[in-house]
Amino acid sequence: MFGLSRPWLSKMIGVSAVIAVALVSVSGLKAKPKLHNQVIIPGEDRFTPFALTIRAGDSVMWTNTDTDNHTIVSNDFFNTAGNEGTDFEIVGTDANGGVPGTFTLHFSHPGTFVYYCKFHAQLDGDHQPTAPGPRGGIQNTKDPSKCDPQAPATEMCNFGTPMNGIITVLPGGQGDQD
């Protein structure tokens, strides 16, 4: 077959296989796997995941699959990863023709990025997010002056939980010089 001896052809195939394995191994050492840095806002008032860890130089995309609009507001009292003053409204599917709204933020250095939705959380005197409503969050007993007076007496006042999240940015990413 094409004038090549069987032993020579076997050696060439063997050498080619060794070179291919070596190239794959070396390229695997250089390439860092790209993490999927995404926060989803599902059909309820929360960020999923609540906590996300990334590397400096990475970006995070928030995707709002809820029908309502939500916001990404930086809690600058605690932020050390940059992006101070962030206040962005991500449209929900009702306001966007059935398509989820998105927002992407780039993180260039290590630290933490604490954020909340200003429609579903407010900051107290200690800069901690609380749920909207009197005393924030789910109440243990019904207070007719604070809840729907038409609701059954056994029903608790539910103002939800504060909608917030945190991103931890570690050193050593693509854009970090550490």
C-alpha cells in the first residue's frame, strides 16, 4: 500500500499517537476551565445562587427569568471588589417581550461584592438588608394593623425575605496581576 512497509507504518502511527497525547496534555495544563459565572433570578424574589465565588478578571451575568423587574444595587458599605455605585434595573419577561433581561458586571480585582434588589430589600441602620414591610420579613403572628385585614386570623403577615446576594472575587484570574 503506497510502497510503505508495515513495520514503518506501525512506527509512524505509534509516534503520531504519542505526539497527539503529549499535545493534548500540554494544552490541558495551560488552559484554565472557564467557569459559568451566572446568577439567575427565577420566578420568585431571590438570586440563585445566593453566594458565588469567581476570580479577578471574570464577569458575572445576572439573568432575570421572573416576570417582574428586579435591580442589582451594590451595598457599598461592605464592597471591596469595586463596582461601587452599581444600581441597574433588569427587566423581567413581562416588560421584555417574554425574553429574560440580563446584566453583566466585570470584576477586575479581589474582594467582595454585596448586592440587593431595591424592590425587595432595604438597608437598615447597620447596612444589613431587610425585607420590605413592618419589621421586615415574615412575622410570627398576625397584626391586623400591618397585614391584609381581610386575611384569615390564622394567617401570618408575609413580607418575604430580603432579596440579596454576595460575590467573592479571588485573586489570580485572567485580569489580575497578583
